[in-house]
Amino acid sequence: MRLILPSLTAITDSNRALMHALPCRYSELLALAYALFSLIYWAAGGTGYLGAPYIYSVLDWESAPGIAAAYVFGVIAVAGPLLYIIVWAASYAAKRGEVPARTAAASPLPARDDHITHVLISAV
């Protein structure tokens, strides 16, 4: 939870272009691949921490296959697209609220190189 705010800040600050739907499919494919991996891992007799027949308790294919399948479906079909919509909305809001860049001639501040040169000369 403590990483949500920095993540959203990084997304809105660095991503000024509107996001498209195709990259959302890549994350869904990755989630599906991991779910299939965990199913094959369980079927092959793999064990997790302390000998449990699962890696994560929500993907316990042995004692609760229905819950595991519902969890996989929920992540891929509901949570993934919902999270993508939230990130897209943040990107859209950042793009709409963007202030056009000022030209160097209209700026009251000196150019970045001039400011750095002035600071360096003042320090000497």
C-alpha cells in the first residue's frame, strides 16, 4: 500500500502520452501464464514454503480449485482491466491538465546552462 502514491506519481509525471489498450493485454497474458505455471507446478508435485502444495495460498489447486480458478479469473478479467482503466484515467487527467511549455524568450528565469554557470562562478 505504501507504494501506491509514488507509483501513481511516477505514472502521471513521466507518461504524458495517452495510454493504449494493447499493453493491457500483455499483463493479462503474463497473469494467465503464471496461473498456468502454478497449475502445472502443483500437478507435477511441486511444493512451496514448508512443503505446502502451493506457492501462494489463493492458488491452492489441491484443496480449493474453485477458489483458485475464481481468483485467476478475477485478476485477469476484472482487476487487471480495472487497474488499467485507473492508470489510463490518471494519464488522461495529467495530459488534459498539462500546461504548454513556455518558450525560453518568454521565461523570466535564465536558461538552465546560464544558471549553472552562474552558480559555479559564484562558488569560485
